[in-house]
Amino acid sequence: MTEGMTAERDTGAAATARRLLEIANLKVHFRTDDGWVRAVDGVSLGVDRGETLGVVGESGCGKTVTAMTVLKLIAMPPGKIVDGTIHWQGRDIVPLTPAEMRSIRSKEIGIVFQEPMTSLNPVYTVGEQIAETLRLHEGLGKRAAMDRAAEMLKLVHIPNPSRRVNDYPHQFSGGMRQRVMIAMALSCSPKLLIADEPTTALDVTIQAQILEIMVEMKERLGMAVMLITHAMGVVAETAQRVVVMYAGKVAEEAPVGELFANPRHPYTQGLIRSIPRIDTAATHKVRLEAIPGSVPSLLDPPKGCRFAARCRFVMPECLDAQPPLREVSPGHKVACIL
Amino acid sequence: MTQYVLRRLLIAIPSLLGISVILFTVLALAPGDPFEELATNPAVPPDVRAALRASLGLDDPVHVRYFNWLFAMLRGDWGYSFVSRIDVDDLILQRLPTTLIVIGSSQILALMIALPVGVYAATRPYSIFDQIANTLAFIGFSLPTFFTGILFILFFSIYLDWLPFVYRSDIPGSGLPWFWEHVKQSIMPIAVLGLFQGAAWTRFVRSAVLDVIRLDYVTTARAKGLAERVITIKHVMRNALIPVVTLVALSMPAVFGGAIVTEQIFRVPGIGSLLITAILANDTPVIMAVTFVVSILVILFNLLADVLYGWLDPRISYR
Ligand SMILES: Nc1ncnc2c1ncn2[C@@H]1O[C@H](COP(=O)(O)OP(=O)(O)OP(=O)(O)O)[C@@H](O)[C@H]1O
Ligand code: SF4
Ligand SMILES: [Mg+2]
């Protein structure tokens, strides 16, 4: 768990080359009848080659919006990238044209969503749906793409892959469908896999299997993973670094060992306290609502620290201005004046 | 699948029988019969009249008449029109093609409007195009066909004098000019029916596409890097088509009903005007036959809707 810490520290060209994805001060707002919802309001985070970055935070804090914005899958309108940059392998993708974005999607960055039951098109076989990606990006023929689709199903441990490619999504269980989604997202060997709560909708026993498959595929393909989750336990097991989000902002960022050993933000402390025991938590679906109080409105967020209303250590200064994200030790950043 | 269709057709038989019983009883209970005119005509002696009625079985009890009709029907004898004095099946065969051509072309026109406009509007919700399309669809859907029909006649036939306003099945001549005359007289009835149906379906297609477009698998398709056009056609339209096809097949009975009105306005000698004349003249065999043919069409279109639904949606299996 210390490798993340050391990796974080070298500077200069080597570090930039290792950075796959660098999100800086990203602001994504949504226009609604009541005004602009500031779903993501100044988020900065990065993913290195081959690492697993865990992104945690309670419902509505902007995890999905951040992830979707990386692939520009946000509906615009009502969404709008108000500010910030998203550098993918050194190139800012915010100004890219739709056609340029399409060549990145699935080819370089794959994504798996939370709901396996609704993420597959019901009228095509799973093989056709995986093959579609392969034919688009790898230029494979119909036959070759179907063969590769079957191979992908085999990699995610779907029994009888050569027969199952011809089945429709409704013939698969939730866990099996999520495997299909992973196979699809990884079919073109992307450099980064974004997994947005890939196990939240699944049975506890299935959750562990899916995570295992993701870890195995990551090793095999050498890709990086941005794993979005509610469960601190999942992060502890699979991530090297963690970003904790709160109300559209980054509250804390640290290598995983450091975060659990020395959480600096009161919100992170609350999250960690809500886990019974770290080593068994992966199999328990720990909900983060354990902290009393609720998230502030993103329509008109408070001027000061967004966690102030729920913070045990709140001070008058906290209400004046948003505390900036500052580095407290190598690779450990926190947005709190404490 | 074949088995399913066969079973559905078998189930249709009791429904058709039921329909025929109800129709027959209602018609028998209705006041007046085709011999009313004869009855008030002093030139016809009463005994001749009675003999005629007896020979046609008009004074038998209802159930006897019903079974007579049913067995005749099963033998393929559809009866004899009291008014036109020709066999009912000949009469229907004369009229049905005209109706089918007018209805068929108008429904194709309706789909050619509804599909592209509905899909395009739904992919750009609340855009100028969408708002104009919505408004026009709303107007088209709200105006009854008898109103638009008269409007069309006033404008295109009377004011501009471009199109004839009475449909003639006995246009003399042959070849291209003959065909052109037929096209010219069909334009207005087809347009009136097609635009009305097109307006209704545009709204339905739009909402079906809007329902699909926000689903997760469309986002998945986008995440694959597919072009918007491919996503719309392959992923969105293919799924939105399932309810649309069902609706189209199921609205055919209503379309036949609507066609009756349109046929009256443009004097199209189709099955609808045949029914109206038959009802006005109390021509029971024709009324029975026409309603029966329409019932069969309704049942067939219902079956077609179910078969198409299962064919388009792999989640449905026939058992
Ligand atoms: N299309 C939209 N229009 C308006 N608001 C939106 C839209 N999409 C997201 N939001 C808002 O953005 C905020 C962040 O949503 P997001 O889905 O990113 O949360 P999340 O962290 O992924 O939560 P969860 O854990 O429940 O998935 C929410 O408050 C949500 O209401
Ligand atoms: S800045 Fe103040 S209110 Fe915010 S988390 Fe830190 S102590 Fe609490
Ligand atoms: Mg989410």
C-alpha cells in the first residue's frame, strides 16, 4: 500500500508521462428550472498509468457526472462544462469535436455503468453488442468480431462463451450482464477503465466476483482503473489512491494506506468510522449515510466549507471561504482548514 | 410460431361467432326492413307481398334467421342485396379494392410523415423544428377529417379547380391519362386520411423515441464511440419501433372507421359508402357482410400486431 505514496512524489517529465488522465478545476453545471445545479464544482484529480484510483463520496456528490464528463457523455444541454480542463495523455479533451471524442470512447477509455439490467440493448445479442465495438474501432469483420466477442466472454468467466454470445441480455442474470458490460468495455484494450459503481446494483456475493474479475482484467491488460464506489471497503481492497468527494468538490486525496491510517478531513473520518472493520468490509455493502445531516443544495451552495453544516469541528472561519485543497504530506491533499 | 398463429386463429372463431350473433340481433331488433317501401306501395297486392316475405324468410323468428344466415355464410353464400339485386360477395369485391388502395396509400403517407418527423423531432427536443412539428401535429390531429376534407374540396376543387371532388370508378379510357385521372381523384381522400393519421403517429413516434433515448443502453452505445446517426437508427429507432408497429397495426380498425367518413365526403365508392347506403336502406345482408369483413380484418390486424411485436422484441416468446 506504500507504492502509491512513492509513485506520487517524483516530479517532472516522468510524472507527466505517467499521468494518463488529469482533471483540473472541472466545473460541470446543469441548467434546471430552479437555476444552475453545480453538480461538479472545481474537481481536480488524476489517474496514473496502470493504477486503480478509488473515488468515493455519498449519493449526489458528483461522481457520475465527473466520470461521464471525461467521455463527454453528459447531455449538453442541460449540462455544461463551465470551467476546467481534462487532459487525456497530455491533450485537453474539453475542446475536442464530437468525432474526435468518438475515437477515444471505448478505444482508449472504456466505461462500465451501475445498472447492468438496463445498460444492454434488449434487441441485440450480447455478442452483437460486443462485436459492434470491435468492428468500429478494430475494423474487424463480422465473423472475426463475433469470435473475439466470444473470447472476451471467456475472459470474464462466462461459461459456455461460444454459445452464450448468441444469447440476448434478458437471458443473463445481473451479475452475468455486468460481466458482459466489462467484456464490452475492455474489448478494445483501453488504457483506462472507468467503473461507475459496477457492483452497487448486484447481490453481495456477486459483488466480490465482479471486483475480482476487474482486478484480474486490469492485471492482464495493464490498464488503469477509476473505480467509483460508495463502499470504503471496496476502495481499501482494490485502490492504490483514493479521492473523497463531497458536494461537487474534492474533500481529500491520498494513497489508500495513508487515507485509512491518517484521515485528515472530518468527512473522511466519518466515512471510515462508518466501516465496521476494514478487512471484512469488502463483502458488506456499507452505505455512507451513516454521517448525520444531509448534503447542501448544489443549486445555491454555501459560501464557506460545504461540509460545515455537518462538521463536528466547525469554526467561524470555515463559513467565510471555501478551504482550498492543500498538500499536507506527499500525495496527501485535504480541503479543510484543520 | 406457426402453432401460435394457428391457435390464435382458432380462438378467433368464437369471437367472430359472438360478433355475428350480436350484430344479427341488433339488426333484427332495429325498426324497419327493406320491404317497408313495398308495404306502403298500393300497387303491390298484400298476398304477393306476404309470399315474397315468406320466400325470403323475413318473418321467421330471429334465431332461425340467424342460423339460416350462418349456414349460408359457411357454404360461401353471402346472400343477396335487397337493394342492388346482386350477390353480396360480388358487391364487396367490387368495393373493397378501392377502399384498400385509398387506406393503404394514406397509411403509407402517414408513416412517411410520422417516422422521419417524429424521430427527428425527438432527437432535438424543444428545438424550433420540434416545436413546429408538434404544433402542426397537434393541429392535424385536432381537425376532424370531415372538416379538412371539405376545406380541401373548397380550396383545391372549387377555388383552384385542380382536382375533381367526386370520385368516379368508371373513368373512360386507358393507359397513362386514365391512370392520371385516377391518381388525381385519389389525392384528396388519401391526403386527408394520411395527414390526419400522420399527425397522430408523429406525436406517438416522438414520444416513443423520447422514451428510448434516455435509456441506459443508449448511453452505452454512445460510450462505444458510435456516431449519433448510427445510435439513432440502430439503437433508438429499432427499440422505439416496437410500440409504434403495434400501435399502427392496432389502429387499423379505427382507420377503417375513419375511412367511412372520408369516403362519404369524397363519394369514394368504397366499402364505407356501401355500408352507409346499406344501413340507410335496411339492406341487412350487406350490413352483415360488410361488418363481418371488417371484423375479420380487425382480428387479423390484432394477430399481426402480436406477431410483429414478438418478432421485433426477442424478450417475447410464443407459447
Ligand atoms: N441532467 C441533470 N440535470 C440536473 N441535475 C443533474 C443532472 N445530472 C446530475 N445532476 C445532479 O448532479 C448531482 C451529482 O449527480 P451524480 O449523479 O454525479 O452523483 P453521484 O455522486 O454519482 O451519486 P450516486 O452515488 O447516487 O450515483 C446530483 O445532485 C444530481 O441531482
Ligand atoms: S473546513 Fe471547517 S467545517 Fe469544513 S471540514 Fe474542515 S473543520 Fe469542518
Ligand atoms: Mg452515480
